[in-house]
Amino acid sequence: MLLNLMVESPFIYTAEQTNSRPQKMKNATRIICIALYSLAIVCFLDSWTLAAERVIKDIGFEKLSLTEERVSFKLSEYAPPMVFGLEGEKGRLVCDFFDTKIEKDVARILTTDGNLILGIRVGFHNTPKQKIRVVLDLAPLEKDYAIQQHFYENNIFVVTVGLK
């Protein structure tokens, strides 16, 4: 028994098909444009909703000893901040949480009874990129600070400040 298979290739055109080729190309171009436009919208919406999903739920302070203190951030998802220090008359440790919101009931100014961390301030910045900036005001000491950062599985980011 012979099987006669007829395969139509998109690259081989008979005399009858050559007249419809420009129409097929226009349709293909339209489909590609629609697909790219849809992909661009999905990517834009995804990054827009990402900012709404990342949330700082709580900020806590803990005095571990005379030479070590800890600030913890309870987050809605994995979102470690960029952490850096600012030198000057009063030292500061800055935690920038990009594309992140903060719950309304989280205090914007926290006073501490710490020896190293004197206070915690929270601010919102739009430029150059949206972020929540948390500043830890450090005590002016003659010694150097040792900073440790950890991100735990339950979406808790911890900064530990100690003396070297």
C-alpha cells in the first residue's frame, strides 16, 4: 500500500500561490507586531505590579549586648536592600529598598535605647528610582563598626551593627 503525502512548505510556492504571498506576509507581519506589543505590555505591567507586591511589613530594633545591636525588616518577599555607610560627623548606615512599598502602620521614626544605633528614620524617594530609604543613625565613636547582613528564608532581612 502506497501512501501519498503532500507536504506544503511555507518556502516553496506554486504559480497559484505566488499571488497570495504578499497577503500572507502582511498577515504574518501583523501577527508579529501584535505579539511584540502584547509582550511589551505584559513586561511593563509585570514591573509595575512588582512594586506593589514588595512591602516592608515591620521594622524592629533589638539590643543584643553593649557592643552589638540588630535591626530587622519583615518583608513580603525576597527583596534585599542595597546597604552602604555614610561617613561624617554623625555616621549613618543606609538601606535602600528599591521598588518597595511600606505598610502604613510602620513608624517612620523609631527611637532606640541603643549604644550604637541611636535612631531609625524611614523615607520615600522617587528619583532616580523609586525606593524606601531606611537610615540608621549611628553613635559617633572613635572605633570602627562591623556590619553584618543576613536574609532569612521567612523574608526577614537583618542588619547587625557591632564594634570591631
